[in-house]
Amino acid sequence: MFDNKTIVTTFVDALGRGETECLKTLMTDDIAVACTGTPAFSAAICAAAALLKAATADGIVFTALNLTPEEDRVASETRARSILHRGAHTYSRYDFLSFLRGGRIFLI
């Protein structure tokens, strides 16, 4: 079994690469996502991962700047970069707070 920090970093990497089968192994069936701001994709996580992969030339590369695991949660400050099919480069910053239950993420 992986530690919570490894589960969260693997989840974010799989999200960026659009690996839906991997995502399914890392989250519960009843996962909930709470977002602030104006996210570009508000569909279910696996559908969003597929959209992200389709919208970019090579997926999204997430880089964890800081990870803080505490009991059943991991806080992460993350930077993301991608190249859209039209050639534009995108750069974003995200703060995730992921909660885990039974080795799987159930709330972000």
C-alpha cells in the first residue's frame, strides 16, 4: 500500500496524462470535488482528464512545489504547464487539499 503523499502525486500525474484507468484505482466511486475560482473543466474527473488530454499536445505536466501529508489528507501546492494544439503555452498554479480513505482519494 502506498502512503498518502504517493497516492496524491500519482493521482495528479495520471490526471495530467489523461490516464483514466489509473485514476479509477486512486479515487473512490463517490469522490467529490470542491473548486474555487473558475475551472475550465467541471465534468467528472475521468471525463475531465480525457478532455485535458485531448485539448493539449502532450497532456498537462504537474509539478508539486510543496506537499504536506497529515493523517488522512495531503495539502499540495502544484504548478501545471501544457501546450495547446494551436501552440499556445499555458501555466497555472493549483492548491489541492486531498482527503483519503482506505488508500484512495475521496475528496479534493
